[in-house]
Amino acid sequence: MSVRIARQHWQALLGELDDARRQRHLVTYRALIERLQLPPPAMQVLAAALEHLAALDARAERPLRSALVISQSASRLPRTGFFECVERLGRFSGPPDGIAAASWHASEVARVFEFDYPEVP
């Protein structure tokens, strides 16, 4: 099954991530779904959009903005699918729930906070 995000939701997602980056904070999947008012299947739509954004950032050799989106769980890390995606992109290798994942994620978030992304048209 292929899921797509509407253009207005995509633009809003980029705006939310840019705000989070400038304010140097992380945002949960749930908060993004609510703020963007994504239609069902909201989590699948958001996950697909974040994976697409990760691929775009990786291709442009930029830090991955999708790293700013985390689970509400105690781990405060992105979901397993994020780590599977970044492994496919060649950015991370290892278990998605260990010390290496947490360390890599913290480093990537710091890189995102410091990077100056081009304006979205």
C-alpha cells in the first residue's frame, strides 16, 4: 500500500520541523499528527513523509530533519522504522534500541540544530 501526503500537509510538516529546529527542541509523532491534522491513516502518512524527507536530506548530504521527531515513550527516540530507514540510507548501522542508536540520534539532532537549511519554495 502506498500512502501520500497532501501538499499542504507536506509544507506544514516542513514548517513544523523548521520551527522545532530553530527552537532547538524535539517533537513527538502524536503532536505532529495533531498539529498537521493528518487524515487516517495518519501515522502511516507521517512515517512515509518523514522517510521521504530523510531520503531527500541524505541525497543532498544534509543532516536528517526527520531525527527531530520522536516517540512519546520513555526512550525519547524515534520509532524503529526511523532507524531502519536511516540504515537503508547508509547513515546508521546497528540495533534501533541500543546505546549506539541513542548516541547516533543525539549526534544527528545536534547536527540538525546547527545546519542552515535552504528556504522551502
